[in-house]
Amino acid sequence: MTGARAGVWYLRELLNRARALNGDDFVLPVKTLSVPFHSINALLPKKMALASAKMLPYFQEMEILGVDKYILANITLHEAFDQVQHQISGTRILHLHDIIRNTFNKGKKKIMIVGSMYTMRGSYLPSLFDHDHIEIVDASGVMQISLDELRRKFYNGNNRQLANQVFDDLLQQYPEVDAFVIACTEHALALEEYPDKDRFISLPHLQVEYLLNSQLKTS
């Protein structure tokens, strides 16, 4: 958990999906490790190495907590994990690259990555896709600014009208895009009540799905 709203969202999604499959009385054994995110977030994205160093003790602690599998409740910090993973003995994290490659493995698709400005303009997340099967379409500079503003609005609160407008604009301006890949928890929050989700694929939702499937397989 790297931020209160993100952590609560992941837990709620995990519990709701588990109970939808197993009934309202289902109890899911979950351990959480809360990370003081603000001091780490201040280092991102320009000081990723320092952020990675600050995250390392928490990654190491997850390896000794006795969990079977875990997810990192922050998409951007998978890059930080990759920089220090050689210092972590276990392989219990459900990593984005595995989730992405298991999801986008059939046929050639055009996708657009929806996230923070750093995520949309950076190379890390695109590097996790198989480019023999995936073509990544970049949003315009104006659209990237709108998406980043939406992320900021949902970091501490909600703005449903803005969310609907931005997602409407995405669908209308990029009819050639097969899937808009939500790579930010705040954008996943913004998408929750949007009525037309058919062309959106949420990485936070996929993380929850994979963690739940992993837990059920080991129960």
C-alpha cells in the first residue's frame, strides 16, 4: 500500500471480487504493508534510484511476512522494484510484466497507456509489452495534460464530471485504439462509474484479479 486511497481501493476491490465468487460471508486472509509514500513520491520520477533504495526494506519485509503472493499497490513503483530486485531473495511479487504478457498475448492490438505524465512519456511501461503483438499509440500533448490533471484530481478526491469528459474525449479522438490501458490507481478510481468501459483495461484491476486467483489456487 503506497497511499491511503490507493490501498483502500485495492483492498475493497479484492474483497468485493472474492465475495462475488464465494458469497458475502467469505473471509479472505490478506496482509498489508503500508509504505510512507509521500517521502518516496517526492523523489519520483527523476530520482528513481533513491526511491528504489527507500522501497527496498519494504520489499524485503514482504518476503519474510509469510505471504504466498503479493502485489505492489502502485504501478509506477514496479520500475523501482526492478532496480533492486537482485537484492530480494524471493519471487513472490505478482509482477506487471507477467500480468501484461498473459493478458495481451493474442493478435496484434493498438493500445494507449493512460497514466501519470511520467508513465505516458516514459519507456518503462511500454517495455513490458510484446511489441510483436502490440502497437502503442501515444496520446497528444493536450490529451496527456488532461489525463494527468484527472489523476491529480482523484489523488485526494473525486471529480466525476471531469472524468466522464476526459474518457469521452479519449474514445472520440482515438477510434483506432483497441484498448486504453489504465496504468494508474487514480485513473482506475476515475473509471469506476464511467458507463462505457468496453475499450478500457485496468492494470490495477488485473493485479487484484491475479492476486485473488493466486490466493484461491493456494487455499
